[in-house]
Amino acid sequence: MGCRTSSTAPALGVQQQGLEESDSLRNTLTATLREKLHRTAESEKKPEGAEPQPLQVLSSDNILKLLGEVGASSDQIIFFQGWAKTVLNEALNEASAGHQRIVVATDCSYIEMRVTASQQIMLELARKFAEACSCFDSKLFKELEVAQQTLQAATVTHWCRLKHVGTKSAAADAGISLNETLEWTTADMLMPPVHDSDTVREYGTHESLKPSSFSSSFFPVEPERALIFQLGIKTPKKSLLTGIFFFKALGFVKPDESVLRVLTSCQSSSCSVSVSMGPRGLTRVVLSLHDILKPIAPELARTLDFGYKANAMEAIATLLGRQPQFLDYVAETRGYTVAVGFTL
């Protein structure tokens, strides 16, 4: 696939199998939500043919319009409605402006919704979601509670991710992020005991970095966990290079000069890196460029030979009433991908 060097490529082949098994499970879990929410979904259908209007506020109804633009499957929509019914709708009552985000791949293959609010309400909503799914692993949830007791995060982010949109392997996932700096000893206990975890710690320690938050899927089989690193507001170029070297440390081929030139040209104010892993190892690495001044997604997608659905991207920006404020440069099992993000 061309992402990692040959010495580590076989490990990704094994990981791909694990990811497929995880997505298959999450598709099965969606059936539980389908049974509980089918009647609600039918009653909430909107008439077709209506002209899209820019979003004034984020809501489940508004997000459903976005899911229509990317072509989410009926199962994915039902999964989202279950998450929205038990998490999003209540969380939005607590979240302030600037704490709601939507991320969309430029080929519309995935879309992620995030909402951040105080830890007390968000952890209670996590319990409600567990009960609604009837598939929660009590051991996993207990680990998350212990993690929160250790970190004492003031805010928690709920996220819902729809993946492989428009394919036969369409899948969904959901989880939370605890937004507090971790000591490396704590990170070691929370992340999967795989070689990639050691590599991330070694690189982070070398760069005097500590994870700024920890994220975990709710689901019990092949759960994806992640460490997020805020690279600060150094000179933009230095922050970008620090992020790029995360990829190199994890065995990915250094980006071409053409890719680096496009990334640098967006004039972002700061960067962050998210490193995600499952029990079998690394699943994806995301370099996020924040507060971009120049829209580079079309050029970056073209440089990486990745899909860019211009009509859908334009329609989504129109629905949201704004242009993307951040961009994700992603390395995953299928190669390098591009996503744009909106903050509301």
C-alpha cells in the first residue's frame, strides 16, 4: 500500500485483518440499534427535494443532511441516530461554541462527529449509550472510569465515526476522549501492549512531549485507542516537522517534497498528532493542521492521488455555512488520505 517501510509492512497486513474483523463486529452491533430505533428513524424522515440551508446550530437533524451528502448507508444512519438519541442531543445542551467538530474525508469515505463538554455529564451519557447498545464491555468501561479517576479530566469528548462509507464494508464506531495531559506511565497502562506503543513513547520522550488526551472506542472487540499530542504554537514549520517525524518514527515513508510543500502552504497556526492502535498494533496516524488560512485539501488530495469529491465538499461547506478550519493528513491501512474539519 506504500505507507510504511518494507520492514514493517507485514505487521500492517495482520492489522488490516484485525480491522476488518472489528468493522464486521460493529456492523453486527448496529443491528441491535436498528431494532430499537427503526420506528424512530421512520418517524423522523424528512421530505425529499428540500433546498439545503446553512446550519445555524448543530443538531442531529442537521447532521443527517450531511450524512445524506456523503452517502451513508441506512445502517450507519441508524447507528448515528442511536448515538444522537442517547449522547449528542443532550451533550449539545452542555457544549459551548467551538466545542463541536465535524470531520469529513475528501472522498466522503468517512465522517466523524465530536462534541466536548464537562466530564460529569459526558460520562453519564456514556453509561446511557452503553445501556442502549446492549453490547458494552463492563471491563472496558471500568478501565475508562479508572483512567478518568487518574487523569481528572475537566472535559470529555464524545465521538461517532462512520467508516468505509459507500462500500459493502460500511461500519461505525463510537467512543470518548479524556482531555487531560497524561504521564507516560499512565499512557503505558492505557494503550495496547504492542511495539508501536513503545515507539511512540520513545519518540515523545525524545521530543519532550506528553500526550494531551487519551481516546478509546466503546466496543469490546479490537477496541481502538489513541494518544493525542498538541504540538504547541512553535513556528508553524517546526510544529509541522515535529508532526511529520511522528510518521517517520512509526516506520512510514517520509512524504515527498511536493507533499511537504502543500502542507506548509496552508499557513496553520498549530498542529496536533493522533496515534491510534488496536490490540494488533498501529491502525492510523493523523496530523491535524489547525486554523488553516489557505484551503489546500484539493491540492493535497491530488498530490497524494486521493479522491476529492468537489460537489460534495462544496455542499457540505454550504450546509455548515463555513469553509474548513482544519485539515487532517492521515496514514492508515489503505494509504495516505485527506480529511477536512469544521468547528462550530
